[in-house]
Amino acid sequence: MINVAMVGLGRWGQTILNSIQGKSSRLRIVHGITKEPELARELAAKHGFRLSTDLKDALADPQVQAIMLATPHSLHVEQVRMVAAAGKPVWCEKPLALTRAEAERAVAAVRAANVPLGSGNNKRCFASMRELKRVVDSGEIGKVMHIEGHFSNEHSTRVSGGWRDDPKESPGGGMTGAGLHVLDAFVNIAGPVSYVDARCVTKKAPPDPRDVLAVLVEFAGGATGLMATVRATPVYWRCAVFGTNGFVEARGEDTLVVAKIGGPTEEKTYPHVDSLCVLLEAFADAIEGKAPFPVRPEQMLDVIGAFETIITSLDKGAPVKL
């Protein structure tokens, strides 16, 4: 069992906590860090972990073997550097940073310290997405020509204030919250992005925003992509990959559709998994040296580089090359 400190006990920090505490045989939260301890005392007592207000407390705690960060995006890089300097593995919720240059500082720190770096790209671990990746990598649908991805959720109607309504912490409408998961799927499937053309149409500004983000993408390998995210709509996930011999499409977390030229369209539903727990336990594997973390640092940098370019395209109202 790996003892972990959770930094940030807001909505998502508690989501991570509830995904593993008392459920995982690999990870256990023993220390919580929050700037509002009076709001977390009951939570700490329920789950049996210590509570303090400073990351340095967890870094100095000999019982803590790894650190998880669910903090505002602008704090990530410096916190990752602090954890790496203390020689402890670090999990950082996405995005790792808001610019590629800043993300490179974080990656350089963990590489210098030779500690694992995890990130919260849990949509990769949907049963549907893991099988989609297998089909694409097997060559069953031929060479990838085009990808379409869409992730929307209703968080903007249920979660107000904080980073989601702060353009400095969450630029690009729904890009920072939901869109990054689609972008990560794209990079995982087709590699680095070389060109973006992004548009965001806002029907209502925050709080409780109504906006639509759409992005045209070209990849360095020659494929194209289209992605979208709509805030304030029911949860929807779709990722479709079109190849020279067929297509494969993930619908929601568990369903996969495969069609090959000249053949029937096949649909299969896979057993549901807790995608966040799967990714967290992959972080445990990386800590114990059993396997590298599935999101490689180079991919983290490629995702943030593409994200930064999308924000630039939105600001300029024009296409941008990386």
C-alpha cells in the first residue's frame, strides 16, 4: 500500500479520494492539505487522514510516499517542482500547466529528480477508449486519416465560481475543463498537433455559462481532426477514428463500434470500470517500477502545446501553426 498526501480537497480532490480510499489495495490517502481546514475536518475524520494547511507539511511527513495535486492550474508547476525536489512521486491533475514552456519546467524537474509524474487524463482509461486504442494500433482500420472527438458535460450548471469562471485559470470556454480530455485522446491516437483553427461562441458568460468550442486540427503525421465541447449540456463522450480500411468509434465509456470496408458494422459493450481508479493504480505501478505511467511526459507536453495554441487561435480569431 502506497501512502499518499492529497493536496486540494475541493470537488475534484474529493472525487479522487472517493475513487481510492477504502477501495484500492494500492493507494491510501493519509494526509490532506487544504487552505480551509474547518471545511474538511469531518471529511478527514471519516476517511482517517491527517489534515494540515501547507504542502511543506506533507513533504516533510515521512509516512507520505507520494503527492497528488488537485489545486488551481496556476499553482501546478511550482508545486510539482517542490514535490520533485523532495524526491517524491507526483500526480498532477490536468492541465499540467497552461503553457508548454511552463509544462517543460515541471517535466524537467521530475526528470532531474528521477521520480514518476502522473496526470489526470482518465478518459484514456474508459473501457471504450482502451479498446479503441487497441484497434487503431493493431492496424485493423488501416492508416488513420481523420479523428472526431466530443466531450460535453453539465458542470457549468452545477459548479459555480472558482477556477471554472476565472479566464486566467480556465481560458477557452470549456477547453480547460472538458476539451483537454479530447485533445489528450487525439495526441494519444495520432501524435503531435501541428495546426489548429479554433472558435468559441458564447451564448451566456459565466457564471452558469453557455458556450460552444469547436476546433479544426491537423497532426504532424498528416491526419486531420475535429473536436468540440459544449458547456451546460448532459454528459456526452464520443471519439471516432477513420482509417483507410474502416472506422472505430467509442460511444460513452463502455461502447465501441467497428466497421470495415465491405464488412458489417459491429457494436460491443464492455464491462464498466472506474476510469479514475484505473489511472491512479497505473500511477501506483509507476511508483513501484512495474510499468511506466501510460501518459508519457512527451505526450503531456504535446497536449499542453496544442492547448496553448488553441487559446492563441481563439484570441486571434485565426488559424495558428505550432
